[in-house]
Amino acid sequence: MKHNRLCAIAHNVADSMASGMCFVIGLWSVDVFGEAFASKDGVIEVDFLHGQIVRGDASDSLRSAAARFAEILPEFCQKNGADVADFDALSAAFEVSPLGPRMSLTVSDRKGHCSVTEYAGVPLKRIRRLDNLGRIRRATRQVVAIPR
């Protein structure tokens, strides 16, 4: 499976949680950005593969939603032409900055590719930056080396 396709699937999963309605897992109301703002670190990081909150202070409802995402992820991947085994890691760090809600999505695949993509707003959209000619462009994915 191509890494970009896995990133698209991961974006859909994270955007579902960011929307507050979690339509991927059914109708499940959460406020991940509100909880991130109230958290001691200002961040809620969700490991979607294992269904755990790995950073931040989360409510029981958000913890249950994260666990449900892990349960439904294999079926969701299959519907989107992938296999959950194609992912080595899939996590999202939600935070609220002075510019609004932001999320960093980390995707690692079994081929050893790893990337971090930044999104802003609800619905989540790629952050835009000025290039060296002053044009507005989507920020590129940051390729990250995986320590082996």
C-alpha cells in the first residue's frame, strides 16, 4: 500500500474524531480540542492502532472513543482498500493554539516510511505556508527517520 494512501485513511480517522461526532465509529460525541485545551500539557495524543490516549488528560468518553476507533480500524481500512497491518503506527496529537485547533498526524508504514503532517481547523485541512516566491502552498509532509 502506498504511504500517501495510508495518510489519507489516517486523516479520515483523525478528522472524524476532530469533528466531535466520530462518524467513523457511529455517532459518538467528543470534544477532543476542548479536552486538549484543558489538559495539563495542552495536548491530547491518540494512538488509533491501539485505541489509547498516550498523552494528555482525557475523559472516560474520549478514552472509550479511542478504544472504539482501534476496534473499527481494520474494517475501515478494508473499505478503503488497505489492510490495518500496513500501518506500523498511526497517532494524532490534538491541541489548541492561538490560531485555533491544530493536529499533527504521524503515520508509519510497514515498509519503514514515516511522516508527520500538520492540519488546522475543523474540518482538518493541511496547513498552508508561503513559498520562497510568496505564493500560498500546502505545507509538505515531514518525512521522519524511524530509529531501528
